[in-house]
Amino acid sequence: MIFKTITHILLHAIILVHFSSIAVAQMKADSHAPIGVMGDHMHKKGKLMTSYRYMYMDMGDLQNDGSNITADTIATSVSNRFSNINGQPPTLRVVPKKMNMHMHMFGAMYAPTDWLTLMVMSNYTDKKMKLTTYKGGSGTTVRDTFTTQSNGWGDTKLTGLIHLFSTGNHKVHLSIGTILPTGSTSETDQILTPMGMRPTKRLPYAMQLGNGNYGILNGLTYTGRHQRLTWGGQYSGTEFLGKHNGYRKGQQHEVTAWTSFAPADTLSISARLKYRHDSKIKGIDPLITLPTQAANPDYYGGDVITMLLGLNWVCRSGYFSGVRIGFEAGLPLMQELNGVRLEQNFNLMAGLQYAF
């Protein structure tokens, strides 16, 4: 009886390995969207996929409601929202010079059924902002520059991908999820004031690691293919619930479309266009009162159109069989940002995925 049971288990394992090997051998690089598109595909029942993504974003040039502006002009002519607070200058005397962000994203997808795939994602982020402090309450004399930094775990996203229909080479699925506010919204660092003091203050909203609120995620994804050409489109939206520390992040809406060509089954080349709209922050954190544009909640949100190029590669044999590698880099084509802001210069993402 025991021998029969062991034999049955071994035969079952051999069958699973055999069909798994066939599935890996049939994997194609273009069966996934560009690495920057989240929740683009679903899995068969019982399948699990883990992923790691690295994202870098660089910001530099300054603009005011879509028009270029210099740091000197900001320091001498843009009003400081907090000028009524004792000791605050009348204009923005601390001006961001550049900002960069390194984000490490960890994710997993599991399909309990063919029509539902569950997805979880979290991230560890490192943000740095270099700023210029002008001396006193007027003029263009620079006192010095300084850098603020925040790092740690961000918010966690839990999402369900629901199959709607598939016909031939066309597929559509819905995504519904939530954001858990696991990221910090009380990060602090030492700053340099126009009077030369170096107090430790709560950093502006852009330097915080989390959004501070629970949120609702929703989206719709379409993919199609014909021979070596694939294409797709996705809408994703985010709505934050309630206020935290006196404010609530604005709604986020993103629409993206892509196409890819596979010169080989293991390699695909993609081009993607992305539009994103962010609403302004509602409310204000009473502890974020620095004489800099990043402390003003009205100076958040706007519209950005980005063009991205990418590569997908999949290994179908050998020790790394089943491993996927993706890369995507993007440049903004249009930025219409609210108020005085740092513009995006470029962004890139690289990722590793493994399904079993």
C-alpha cells in the first residue's frame, strides 16, 4: 500500500515536471507587457510568479504652471504660503535644485483559479533632494546648498485581476485592489534656513515614503497579438480615502498603450506611450511649513505624457529556465504641472520575473 502511494506521488510529480517543462519551452518574451506596466497579465490556476523591479527617476529643471522659470526668479518673486508665520520670508527662499529616487519593488502573483489572479506589491524607496538656500529675505545671494534624504518601506498594494473575456488572440481583464498605508508620512531631516540655522523639520510631501491613507485601485487591461506583433492598452486609477496628518493625496489616473515586436521567441522590443494625471493635494500637514515650493500642497499634480522604449527577454532552457528580464527607459514629451515644480528628466526600470 505504501509502495503504491509513493509510486503514485512520483508519477504525479513526473507529469507535473514534464508539462511544466513544455510550458517553459513555449514561453515567449512578448507574452508580457513592457516591464513598467503592472498587472498586465493573468496566470493559469495554481501558478505563482515572483518579481523584482528597480526604478530610477531623475528630476531637475524648474517650471511654473508649464513655463520654464529660474531659481533666482522663484526666490525673489514667488510668494511664500507660510509668510504669515513668525520668522518666515515673504518669498520662497529655499529652492529645489534636483531630486532623484531609487525604488526597489517586490511583487508576487498567484492564481487560485483561471479567472482570478491575486497580486501583492511593496517597495523600498530612497529619495534625495538637493536644495539651494538664499540668504535673508530678499535678493539673489546664495547662502549654501544642502541635501535632504528619506528612505524606507513604502505603501503596500493588494490587487485582484479578474478575467472578463478572451477571444482568439484578444484578452481583457479587470483589476480591483486596495492600498495599505504602510509607508511613513513623518520623515524628517536637517534643513538650512535663509538665516543660516539648521533645524530638523518634517520633509515636504514629495519626500515622504507613503501616501498616508488607504486607497482604492481600479483598472482595465486589453492585450492582443498577431504572429510576432503584440499590442495592448491599460487604464489604472487610484482614489485615496480620508485624510491623514491633515491632508489627502489627489486622485491618480493613468492611461498607457504599447506595441512590441519579437524578432525571436525569447526577445521582444517595445514602444509605449503613457499619460498620467494627478490631482492636487487636499488639505495641509501643519508640520510641513518650509519656505520652499515642495511644502505647498497646491504645487502638486498635473499632466505628464511619457514615451518609453523597452526590451523583454525570457530564458527557455538551462539553469535559468523560466526567468524573465525586462528593461524600459522613458523621456517626458509633455509636462503641464501645477505651480512651481521640478520637471522629470528621465526614468528607467529594470526587472526580473520568475513563474513556477
